[in-house]
Amino acid sequence: MTNQEIIAQADQVIIKTYGRYQVAFVRGQGSTVWDADGKAYTDFLSGIAVCVLGHCHPRVVEAITKQANTLLHVSNYYHTLPQTEVATFLSEHAFGGKSFFCNSGAEANEAALKIARKYSHDRFDENRTDIITATNSFHGRTLGTVAATGQEKVRKGFEPTLAGFSYVPYGDLGAMEQAITERTCAVLVEPVQGEGGVVIPPQGYLEGLRRMCDQRDILLMFDEIQTGIGHTGYYFGYQHEGVVPDVMTLAKGLAGGLPIGVMMARANVAEALGPGTHGSTFGGNPVSCSAALAVLQTIEQENLLQHVQDLGAHFLSGLQRLQQKYPFITDVRGRGLMVAVELDRLGGPMVLKAMERGYLINCTMDRVLRFLPPLVITQQEVDGLLTTLDGIFAEE
Ligand SMILES: Cc1ncc(COP(=O)(O)O)c(C=O)c1O
């Protein structure tokens, strides 16, 4: 089938929750994806930070295939080795925390919201229920996580959403201090805001949050769904600043393209969720967990975090050169391979031009071009995009 044939059929049967591009993808290998008409694109979005090892990485495919031939599913009433091994890797590389497995970022954040309330309920009383998040944050699309998300447009039309949330400007410690009340049980922030436009907080912000939360026994929760699994050049975004959270959520890149979500909590916090308090039928299924283990071990064995740091610096300096050339670029920023170019105009038309020229890039917050390539992207591929962007910018 061609792009047009797939799209025409989809128009009849798919609910239009996404403003989709007029293209259907049928195959991927490394950093390249091919559409149904056979056109190749270099993927600088990788899902949205999902295919961290690129498309169909042989180690991930092998792990999935082997597991699919061994055991697809058992209930979470039973233990499985792949789930245990992923939790062990995460615990050893994060803060010694314990994991709850689910299937997506929103579910991981739902688990975080629940553990925050339960921990506080057990330790204090039932009045300490409120959670503070940041303006322009993004935490998911379920009713609980749209309440957590600091963007009115994602809640509009779905009210009343879950009560007990307030939003403060990201990076503003004074605003957070003022927002905390005796009802606050947790603070939830992204270490770098992703959907909000790759916003890097001021130095000392996460540390300041840690201090405030410690003073009042409030849980500090980091949504690492976009920043986690290597994109910033560390396994987890918080590791840039060495500020350890009480709760961390992961999803997206963890299984390299299969659905997975994790809510990790420090051991004393994890105790709040005992048998019967939370669950998920598919959470931590053996196939997704085998993929996750392959992803994590490959990142480690191939020293990909160093590659991300080095290539991220190269990418950023290339974009900074473009900024000097084109005054309509108002900012260039990034951590590792989580990179953005802010414009004084809409970025959507540039995304379309990039697609015409064989590159998948993204625009968020209307004016921010966002790049989240697979961690295995090469310098040659980055340079190819820089040349293409130069050509696109020159037409403005
Ligand atoms: C920081 C962050 N949190 C949560 C989510 C929601 O994840 P999911 O779409 O897997 O539910 C996203 C997705 O973009 C995200 O970027």
C-alpha cells in the first residue's frame, strides 16, 4: 500500500487525536525510517525519545525474539526474571530505589501521584494530598496526569479534573516556596522540560527543591520520562546535578520502542504501596522487560552516554553557528542529544521542509524546533541535518 492508500483508510477508522503528517512509515533501521512510498528519512525524533538505540537494533530484536519464543506473559501474581533484572539495573544505576512496572509514561506518573498520596496518608493524615507541578510541564493524558500537567489546553473540556494540583513557574524557587502549604505532599517536575520546549532550569533549581522538600518531608518526584535513558548524556537527567529524588518515573526510551513504564521510589517510600494498593495486568511484561534489559546493557557496554555528551556538544555548537547567521533564532539550548532551537516565528513550516528533505524533526510550543535523535546517531548524520537546516533557514 502507498502512503495515500494507508492514510485514506486510516481517515475512516482512526480517531483524530493527533494532527498527523501525511506519511505512513513501514520500516526502520538504525537512524533511518522508510515510508510506504519508499522514501527514506533520518530520524531526529526517535519516536519521541523512544527508539534510543535507533530502529530495530539487532540486540533489541534478538532479545524480543528470544523472549517471545520463551514466555510472553504471566500475571503479576508471579515473579519473572526479566522484570527483576530491569529493576535491579535501574536500582543499581539510580538511587537504590525499588520499581513498579506499568506500560506508559502517564501510567508511571499515575503511580507516582498515588504513592505520594499514600505515603503522606500513612505518615501524616488524610489532609496532606496536594501536589505542586510546573507551568508548561507535561505529565500525560490520563485524567490524573492532565491535572498534573501545567498546561490549561490539555485539561480544557475534560473538567472537573483531579483536585489538589497547583502550578508554579518552572525554575522559580521563590514561587515554589510560596506555593507549598501544609496540604502539600509532593512536588513533581521534569529535570528538563521536554514538551515545554527543552527548558533547562537554572543551576541550583533541583537542589533548592530538594532542600525545600527535605525541610517539610515533602516527596520530590522527577518525571524522567523524556530525560531518562540517556538522552541528556546521563542515564537520568537528575544526574547532571546530583540531586536525588524520592520518586522517579520512566517510560519512552526504556524498552527502545516497546511499551513500558516504571515508577521508582526510595525504599522507605516504596513501602507505602503494599499488596492490593496498585497494579497493572501488562506492567513489566517479559517481552518489554527483555527489550529494556538489552537497551540498558547496550548503552552501558557501548559507552553511549559518552557518545551522547560528545556528539551533543558538537550538535549544539553547529546550531550556535547557525544562530549567529540567522537572527530569527532567538536561542539554542540542549543537554546531550536533547536539543532545541527557539525561533521568533512558527516552526511548523520548517518541520515540513525538513521532511521534504528527508529529516524527521519536531516543533513544540509553536516556536521551538526540538531534536531527540537516537543515541546512536552519527556525527555524519548530525552534520547532514545541520546543512539541511542551513538551507531551510536561508529561505526565511
Ligand atoms: C515528561 C513526560 N511525561 C509524561 C509523558 C507521557 O508519556 P506517555 O505518552 O507514554 O503516557 C510524556 C510524553 O511525552 C513526557 O514527555
